Amino acid sequence: MSAPAPLRERSQGPAPLLGVSDQDLSLMLTVRAFELKLLDLFDRGMLNGTTHTCLGQEYVPVAMEGLLAPADHVFSNHRGHGHYLARHRDPEGLLAEIMGRSGAVCGGVGGSQHIRRDRYLSTGVQGESLPVACGVALHLKRTEPGALACVYVGDGTFGEGAVYEALNIASLWDLPLLVVVENNGIAQSTPLAGNMAGSIAARAAAFGIEHRRTDSVDVDAIRRLLDPAVRAVREGRPLVVEFATHRVGPHSKGDDTRSARDIAEARAADWYPRYAAADPERFARLDAAARAHIDAVAEDVTGRGPS
């Protein structure tokens, strides 16, 4: 099988962002407000353990959710709050889970990283989701044709051998597996150049798997790019989608090892100010509503008893 050529899309600047729906923009802003609230609660000593925010990457699961169906399975990772909120729109249950309060999604035993609800599963174990997703994809192929297994991983996960075992099986067995790579250029504290030889596109091609890459933050443009390929996944053609994205926040809480210049570059590429500039009035209105919603959620959840 000849290796498919990767398809890339380059961002066209802020103008196309005007087309984003209120629903999509509100969801992105809700995820942003939720993550900021978590960091605030940590600073106030109201959270224990750890948490990994997706600040800067919120548009990825929002864009992908528009391509997924209720019957699809979604597998997330340690940086998965946005994945969960895009899938279930449940900040109350997620915050209660993280805080161990009444109403928690998993009774307070999963915390920030390990969530199971319906056809959604997250884990903090790097690479663990891919072989599990392959098994689910095989089951879907046999029992629910047209459904797929979508698994979110980061660029650092490509240092795990299970990734390549899963890609090999997915290609050999024509599994409906959709691998979404949130490539933010740094694996905890190690830049991409220090932990990956070659490219994600070349690694997908080595298994004869289609690859799509985009650096756009326009959710509608992303969906237009990916829709045909995601439809093909449902027919048994696995796909690796690579988002060239940016982690605006720290790795976890306050442990950011990047230089001031690297952090400034990430913030300059952030979707948030670009959407704000594209439609200031609407953005400000929806942003204020999202922040007020999360403030109310936090006030409610922090007043609950233990789960």
C-alpha cells in the first residue's frame, strides 16, 4: 500500500471566524471559563491533587464534536476537560468530580483525569487509550457499522510503543479509528524537537494511514477540511488528524517551564483574542455569559457536601 500524502490547511487570519455560530463560540468560551476557574480555585486552596487545563486548545474538541455522532466513542487523556465538556456540556458534574462533591460524574473517585460516562472515557496513562480504542473500533465495525472510535492524544504520546501497535492493527483490520493529535509542541517540559524524530505525518504514512494537518482555529473551516475524511473513517479507513495548536496555560497548575518568549508566542497564537477581534460585541456578550455561568456553577458545587 502506498503511503497517502498528508493534506495541510493554513489559517487565513481572523476574517473567517465571523461565521462561527453562537453555540460553538459559547461552548469554547465556557471551556475557557471553566479552566480559568479551576486555576483560580487552586490558587485559593480549594482543590487538591492536580489538573491539566486545555487553555488555548478549546476549539479543537468543539470543532471535532460537530463531526461526531452520539453513537461514537470518545477517548480522552490527562488534558481532557474540554473533550468532556464538548461531549456532555456538564460543567456541574465535572467540577463536582474534580472537587469530590455531591453530583460528581464518577462519584468523586476519578478526579480530573479519569472520567467515564456513557461512551466517553478519559485516562491519565499516556498511550493507554489507543489500544483500547482499537478494540472498541473493532467491536463497532462488527456490531454498529458507521460508528467510530475517536481518541485524543498529544504529541508526547508518540513516544509510547502502544501507539504504533494500535496504528498497525487499525490499518491491518480497516478499523473505524479516528486519532486526534493535539500537537502543542511540548510534552510536559520537553519541546517537540527534543523528543520526536521525523513527523507525525510520516509515522501515520508508515502504516498506510491517512493524515490531515491544520493550524486553523476556525471551527467551521476545520470541519470543512475534515468532514470527507471522517466520513471515510466510518467506512473503515483509519485517520490521524493533527492540530498544530498551542498550550497557553501551564502543564499543570503553575508548573510552566517554558521561556517567557515561548509563552508570549503561544498567547499570540491563541484563538481567544482572534475571535474577540473578529466580532467584539458578540464575543464580549457571550464571554460574559459563559463566565457568569461558570461562576454560578462554582458557587453551587463548592457549597455541596462530599460525594
